[in-house]
Amino acid sequence: MAQEKKKLSSTAYGGCTGDEYIPFVPTSDVMPETTGYSIIVGIIIACVFAAANAYLGLKVGMTIASAIPGAILAVGILKGSFKRNSILEANLACSLSGMGEAAAGCSVFVLPALILAGFNISLLTIILIIVVGASMGVFFITPLRRYLIVEEHGTLIYPEGMAASEVLVTASQGGTSFKTVLTGIGLGGLYNLLSDGFKLWGSQTTYIFKGYQGTMIGLDTLAPVLGVGFIVGVRVGLLMFGGSLVAWFALIPLIKFFGSGLTNAIFPSTKVISQMSSMEIWSNYIKYIGAGAVAMGGFISLAKSMPTIINSFKQAISGLIHEEKHSDNTKKRTDIETPIVWLIGAALVGFFATWLLPMIKGGIVGGILAVLFAFFFSVVSARMVGIIGESNNPVSGMAIASLLFIAIIFRLTGLSGSVGIEKSLLVTSIVAAAVGVAGAASQGLKTTFIIGGTPRDNHIWMWVAVLFSAVIVAVVIFMLNKAYGLGSASVPAPQATLMKMLADGIITGQIPWTLVFIGAFISIFCEMVGISILPVALGVYLPITLNATVLFGGVIRVLVEKRFKKPEDKDAQGEAVEKGVLTASGLVAGGAIMGIIVAIFTTVGVDIGFAANIIPAVTQSNWLPLIMFLILSFWFYTSSVKGGKEFKIKQQKGNK
């Protein structure tokens, strides 16, 4: 059987044409693939990561890729619970699992802006917007599948798709990866239950520098953010924290210093600067500077990617024409394509839904713009993730660019005020959903090609997983808004706040453009000196407590790596980091899911935070969150190191 192989062949990464490549499971081998087990498991995992990433995106403005933990969970559940040992079933479940993160990531960054802008958006509206956009994203790449995945084999790498392929192959051989993820989920959930649920300790620890204009530093003592920091690494963490240092130790003291003698409030704040805390100054002034930095970072990223974007679109379209002229009628499993009628149907649904549905209210112009921008950027997204990976796909830049063009076109057609803002954000939300899902679907199709699955089955069932994920994401957005209020300290929804600011500024002009331009020039400076813009911009835009925790997680990863710094320990180091990433993914998922459960209790009016009333002196202390967070971090560190040590011992025994 194919699963007796120990690893992928070298040709999985190139060295032959796509037509010559023999997948991990050759087409001559017959094994279960599209079964009730694989479909249900895949949809469940997709919903879990949809909920986790929706919570994480609204909480901290970031999401995590679900390809690797999704692959491990798929293999673990199918083998452990159902005794299913077909890697094709696991691959299908893995492809479906990626749709959850995609639906959440592209939705929570734009859609909540409608709520923040004060529009009465129903749960059904949120679901429909995600479904309409995601449907176009999934099926707009239908005719490009063979060109991008097969014809460009070895040229377009699709990093996350290949990583998922390796994990599927490795996990199918057996191991402890599944238990590692589950341990992280359990601990992350328990930690969040005790802190955010029972209120045994707070979720933040801070220190105010009274002698330095009252500025502040601290940590968000949250398990999911710690996990995110480990995953993104110390380099990104340093850049984000560097942006926070500029904001909190340069800009805030500067504003406080020059504004301390003023007797009138300065727009956009309605409060005198001398009476404002550092957090209030950040909320009223620095966020606009950060918004300008993030927006300019998106534009610069888009501009630098423009040659690739144009080339990607041209090559993808020319590849489509080539395939139409030279298609064959082979019926191998790996050549069974999704019928083109699905693409046509998605386009028609996108156009008529945006135009005619009263809850979207995009009009005929909005319907045309939604389909055009969704198609163009979906094609671009599908090819760009093959080059730079889904994690680096400039979805935010494409969403911002779409918002600017859509808002300007609406304004030129006579729409202004709240109507123009609402329609611009609605149509942009649909486009963003299409762009994000298109990139994730391409990665799943790459994994399917490498493993040897059926493209049509994976493609169509990915769409079904998106439908379920859309409902979960919409419920999370709706519920967190009802429980805490989007834009609050509990759920700041940072990316959506940025989108609202931009829409307001374009349609009404009521925005402190001076602050926005200051942020833009910070990004231009970063580009001129060769510093990665977006992490620094996010550091200015997000609170320092969040960025400090992300850096803390990155430092733990460095410490883990340094425990295996000898050349002969390279494999052990990789094993330790891999265990750390899997544990971190579990912390993110477990903490986020428990956060949603706690929000459910809050929504229905049940207060489970009994500790805050019984022992307030302890629960309100500033040092207890730090102590508990350090205990969690120490366990995280030792657990990761243990994985490397165990691998090293096995390696030494094998050599003997």
C-alpha cells in the first residue's frame, strides 16, 4: 500500500512536469476518499478553526493558519476514533479544515466594520455576505486548477500546501502529534476558563511610568496570544513591539507633553489631553496614526506585488485558454475537474445577491463591482500564494485597494453619507471573503494533487465546509458584539476599526488626516530603510500589551531553539520547535473556543465569574495574572524542549 512509504518523493517539489508526477497515492491504488467520515470530520475541524480564528481576529487582529494542525487532527480523529487509515480521507478532511480559518480571517477584518459604523446588521446578513463572497472565491479558481497546480508544478511551490502534505504523510505513519495538539487545546481552554470565565485572575498586567507622562507597558496574559507569538517567531514579535515602543514611548509622551497646557479638546477627542490617560491618547490619536501606517503598508505591499499580480493574472488567464484548447478526456482520479457550471453559478449568485438582496443593498453597480474585483483578486490570490504562501498573501492590501476603488466609484455615482459607507463596506466584505478563500482553496488543491486525491470532490466539499464555517463565524461575530460590544476593550476588532476609518474618511472626509499621514510616513520610512512595514505598523496600531505578549511567545521559541544549538542537534531542534508550534496551535484553538463559551454565558445573562465577588482583593491584583502567565509559559517551554530531548534519545538508540 502507498501508506507504507515513509515520505514524499523528491519529485513532489519539482524535477518533473506535473503530468509526469506520480502522487503519494498513485491513481492505480484504490482507497476510500470522499466518505461520510472524511466529510463530517473535515467540516467539524473547519468549524472549530472558524470559531477560534474569528475570536482571535476580533480579539487581537491576527489569525493562524490551520493547515498543519488541521492535517494532524484529521489523521488523529480518523485513525484514533474511527480506525480509518486512508490518507485520502485525511487529505479531504484537511482540505475542508482550511476553509474555517479562511472564512474567519477574511471576514472578521472587514465585516465587523459595518457594526462599528452603527449599521443594524443581522445575523443572516453576515452569513449571506460570507457565503456569497466565499462561493466566488472557491469557484472562480475552478478553471485555473490544472494550470496553477499541474502545469506550474515545481514553479509554484504553495508552501502551506506542501507542509500539509508532509504532515499528512508523517502523521499517517503514527506519532504523538495528535496528543500534543489536544493537550494544547485542553490547557488553553482551562487557562481561559479560570481567567476570563471564573475571573480567578485578570487578563492583563500593566505598569504605568508616572514620571514619563503616564505612559504604560504590560502584558496581555492570554494563552492564545502566547501561542501566536511562538508561531510567528521573535523577528515579527520584535518588529511589532518596536512599533509599540514608537507609539507608547515616543508619540504618547510627546502628545501629553505638548497638550498638557491646553484647555480645549483637540479633534477627534472630546476630552482635554491633560485629563487623558495613555490608553485614551492611544485610542483617540495613536490609532489613527497606526491606521495610516497599516494602510500605507498595504499600498506599498500591493505596489511591490503589482508586477507579480499583473503577471499572475496574465499567466493564469493564458493558462486557462491553453487548457481549453488542449484539454484531454482522461478520467484518472487526479484529473477529474469541477464542472465549469459551478463558476458560472457562483458569478451569477454573486452578482444578483449583491444587487437584489435587500440585506446587502449593493445595487447593480455594487453587483458588478463585487464580481469584477472578486474575480480579479481571486485569480491573483490563487497564484500569489503559490509563490509567497497563504500566510504572506497581501489580502489586507487587496481589501484596502478594493475599498478605495469601490468607495470612490460609489461616491462618483452620487452616494454619500451613511448610505455610501454602508454599501462600500458591504461590497468590500464580499470581495475580501472571495480573495481569502481563493488562496486557501488553492493550497488545499495543491495538497490534494501531491497526495493523489480527487480535485472535484475536494473542491466541491470545500465549498460546503465554507457554508458551515460562514454560519459559525457569523454567530461568533454576532455573539461577541452582543456580549461585549465590538470595539470595546474585550473585543477591540482592530482591523475592522481600520476599515471603518477608511470608509468614513473617503465618503465623509471626517477623519484627522494629519494623524493618518503621520502614520503613512512612518511606513514610508520603514520601506526606505528596509524594515518590514506591516509588523511595525501593526505595532503602532495595536496596544503595547498585546505586542509585548507576541514578543514573549517569540522569545520562548528562541530559548527552545538555543537548547539544541549544536550542529548534531539540528533534527532535535526541529522536533522541539514542531512540538511547540503544535502546542501553540492548541493553545490558540482551546483558549479561543473557551472564550466563545464564556461569551455564550454572558450573552444569555449567566455570570460565571464568581471569584471576582468572593475574593476581589486577589482577583483584581496586578501581579497574579503575571504569575499565572509565567507558569503557563514555563510549562510551554519545558514541554517543547522535552519533545526535542525525546527525539534525541530515540535517535541515539537508533544509532546504537
